[in-house]
Amino acid sequence: MLILTETIGGNGHYQAARSLCQGLSQVEPELNAEICCGMHRVSRQLEQLTRAVYLNTLQYAPALWGAAYSREGEISDRFRTSLGKLLSRRLQEWLEEMQPDVVVCTHAFCLSAMGVIKERMGDRFRLGAAITDFDVNGFWIHPEVDFFLVAHEDVAKKIRRRFGVPDEAIFRTGIPIDPEFSKPQPPKSVLRRMLGLDPDRFTILLMGGGIGMGPIEECLYHFRRELPAHQLVVVTGKNRSLYERLQEQFGSDPRIRLHGFVDSMVHYMHAADIIVSKPGGLTSSEALACGLPIFICQPIPGQEERNSRFLMRKRVALRQDEPGEMARQILSLMENPEMLEEMSRRARELGRPDSSLAGARVIREHLLMKSRPV
């Protein structure tokens, strides 16, 4: 069993792979499942170049990425074919040595390569795609994919109608998150004490994703000034320079707790009252699993923009791209506790805390299909 992923744009795709692996260890303890970053295995130089181009595009020309993402019909086939052929040359020999029964991809780049390899090798393994957003584009679609793990019925409907994938190949498991989210948690006040927080203060979780992007610094400046009765937990991910800047500016404030990369967000999510974040698929899924109302600020054009629309359409999120206005919007929501509780209720209904276990069960079924004699 092989789970392929990439880390070129943050940690979310890898976290999804790891969560599936953890789910499999519970559902099928005897199974040997391995996680691998496909591009890293092909060429570290290619991986570094791709990461640099992607992150610089997001930082300096996000509209360009959004335009490419929205024109999926024109470029996805050509891009997928070219990338798939490039990566598959190096990966096929390794795959023939491993001889996995099932390969699941949590990133579209490695999925395209696996599709090409499966065409060449015949039906020697079953291929799955775990889509890590609340929408889907053509990069994820390949005729050799045997099954899809998707976030919601809306995604399943789009895959059926736009791309012609049969419904029996689509499983509404949710985006894979840490199985710990499916376990009962202590009350918020207890968790806050465990985390060194004031158990009685309204708690805001402020995140910028695994690479710490977004207007975290500006948000924190306004929140400290305009939300004096609140406490803030800030997670900067792997952005070390941002963490150091915030530590210098805000580290002495007892109401503000600063963290870099946090391996598991379970306790922090359950301890918070709301989350202010970019709408990445993994972070949003974790928030929904905890019933956290989501405040979205400056989503990246492309997948985050589409995630944002989905979350607002389901009325579990509010969007405000101006950090100063965000603080006032939070205050306004606090004055309407019924609305806050209703958003929390809808988030719990939409959330899938058992997503990695559900995904693992689907994978187990495909392992059994592969092992049955024809």
C-alpha cells in the first residue's frame, strides 16, 4: 500500500496522507502502508524549483495562479499529460520494485504520473485520488483512477456531471484529517488550562496555513487593539521569520500565545471559539470537525477562493479581507450569540471527524478487490 503526496505548497497534502495512514493503522493494523513525496523521489532540484515558482507566484502574482486554475479545461489535459510523463519515467522503476496493490494520491501532480504508469503497466494496482479541497478541477481527473475520496456531495456531483466519472467510483468520506479529531475531547475550559490559556476568555485561533501565509501580522495588530477582552492563539506554521517578528512585537502580551509549526491541532481547535484562517482544505476540515465558525481573510485565488465560496454557501464561514474590519465583525458576531451557535451547529453537521477512518475503509475494500481472484 503506497500513499503518494507532495509538499511543494505547504503541509496540507502531506497531512492528509499521514492521516490516511493513521486511519489505515486502525482499520487494518497488519497493513504495511508507506508515504512518499513523488517529486522529491524523482528530483530534489525539480521539487525545489517547483516549490519556489509556486510560492513566488502566490506571493507576487496570485491572480496569475487564479487565472490558470480557472482555465482548467484549456490547460489541465496538456499539463497533466506533460507532467505525468516527466515524473513517471523515474517513478515507474521504483513502483515495479515495490509492487503495491493500491496507490492513493493526495496531490494532483503525483496522481498524473501514477495514471501514466498504470496505463503502461496494466491493471497491476488500483489507483485512488484523495481530493483535498471542497472543489475539484481537471488536474485531479484521470481515466485510470479507480476511486475518488471527496469532501462532500457537491464535489461528487461536479465529478459526475463535468467529468463523467461514475458515481460508484466516488466516496463521500471527507478530506482526511487526524483520527484524533474523531475522539471525545474535554470541555473547552479544561483544554485551555492544559494549553496554559485563561479558561474563561473568548479564544480566537489565528492561522496562516502550514507556510504561514496571509495577513497574520496585520490581523494581530488590529485584534490586540480592538479585542482587549479576548485571548489569541497564533500559529505561524513553518514561516520562521514571521514567528520571530511576531515574537518581537507581541511576545510580551499575556493574552497572545505564539506558536510555529504545530504537529496536531486537535486541542487548539477544540479550545477555541472561532478560527481566523486561510480556507485551506485541511485546516477548514479540522475546524468543521470541531464545530468552529470560520472567518476567512484574503484567500488565494484558485482552490482557496473556491473553498471560501463553498464554506460561505454552507453558512459556516464569514469573509472579510480587511483585517481592521475583521476585528469589528468578530465583535458584532459576539453580540449575537444565537448566530455564533448556529454557525457552530452547522459546522458540526458539515464536519467529518471520522474522515481518515472512512477513507481507510474504502482503501481496504479496494485492497480486497485487488486480492480476489478474477
